[in-house]
Amino acid sequence: MSRTLENKIAVVTGGAQGLGQAICQRLAAEGCHVLVADLNETAAQETAALIETEQAATGRRAIGLKVDVTKEDQVAALVDRAVSEFGRLDILVANAGILISGEVETFPAEKWRAVIEVNLVGYFLAAKHAARVMKPQGSGVILQINSKSGKKGSFKNSAYAASKFGGIGLTQSLALELAEHGVRVNSICPGNLLDSPLWVDSLYKQYAQRWGITEEQVRQKYIDEVPMKRGCTYTDVTNVLVFLASDQASYMTGQAINVTGGQEMR
């Protein structure tokens, strides 16, 4: 049976762990060959090996590569590798991102710049080099993993929100520029991934200490803010991603799709 993205070639930045790894696995399950790009080379190669094991019966290939998305030469080489290995590039998922929070009056400028460099400049560089391949093809899909913080300001999280607001502006601008070339560009805006490593290994502890409550109370606080009363899951995000990457979404470009359980509706 043909899968939704059979024999498509996909590049995923920040693809070695967490949501990025789940995206790579789902794309492969839907029929893609995947290049897993991440700053952590070992983890990228481990994810690629995991995918090839999971998809042994289907022959899906996965390649793990070390890539710093703030370095244009590395991003260009990533896209070139996709073309040299597979002859084309069909899907780019710009997932690489970092989150550094803090009060504005004490927030170090170098940390502000680091968030913008990874989340916004990194997205631009990935899209730039994907576009130089996709335009001559006359086809392609660029997807940015954004956030609900791209739609509404985030408390003591100004650098992250600014980078994500900028990402939606970049998505809309690229969509306008590339539409006539058959290339679609969209963003996905997930809610809080409450079971992800970022939350489990870091944020629950940080917020519990900041607010003087337990980690379980922190989790419940964020669940209570969602009309559907649960956190966002990797499957919630990848379901939308597969749709947007497929021909079923052929008339959709320049959109920022909320996956927030009703928490954000704009």
C-alpha cells in the first residue's frame, strides 16, 4: 500500500531527539528517506540507525549528520548532501531551536542573540538553501516548527517569542516569493509538549523552584490552561506535519497552524 509521502526526500534540522526525532520517525513511516541533521552528531546518527532498523522491511534510508544551523556553509552542505544522495529535496522541516528565558532587565544580550540566531536565522538559512533546490524542481515543501509563542507574547520569554513571531513573518514572506515556483511554506505552532525532554528534564524543575510549588502542580497548572485539558503530543504535531507535507494540502501556503488544544485560536 502506498504511504502518504512515498519516496519523498526529507531534511529535518534538530532531528536527533525529542520532537525532531519523532518527526524523522514519522516521515520515514510515511515513506520518506530522511536526513537527520543535528548539532549532536552521535544522537543524529543513532536516530538514523533507529529509523533504518524500524523501516528495514521498507528500505527507507536515513542519514545522520552534524549541522549547526547558524553556520551557512554547514546548512548548504546539508542540502547538497540530500541532492547528491537522492537527486532531489522534497521536504524541509526547520525544527532546530533553543529556549532561554529571563527577565528583560537582566537578560544578557549574547543570550538574546543566541536564541534569534538558532530559531530565526537558522530557519532562514535552511529555507534559503532548500529553495535553491526546490525552485528549479518546481516543487517542494518547507515547514517550520514554530510555537504558540509565535502568536502571543510569552512571560519572561521575550527572546523566544520574538524569534517565533519573526518566524511566522518569514514563513509568510517566503510563501509569497515561492508560490509561483510550486514551493509551499507553512509553520506549525504546537502547544506545550508536557512530556518532552525539555519539560521533564528542565522546565518543571525551573518553574517549581521559581513559584514555590511542586513539579506535579506545575504540570497541572499548564494542563488547566488548555481547553482540551491535556498537553500537546508528538503525534498531534506530526499528524499536522504529514498533512501539510502532502498533496492533500496543495492549496495551503503561508499559514501558521495552531496545534494547541484550543489554547491559541488566532
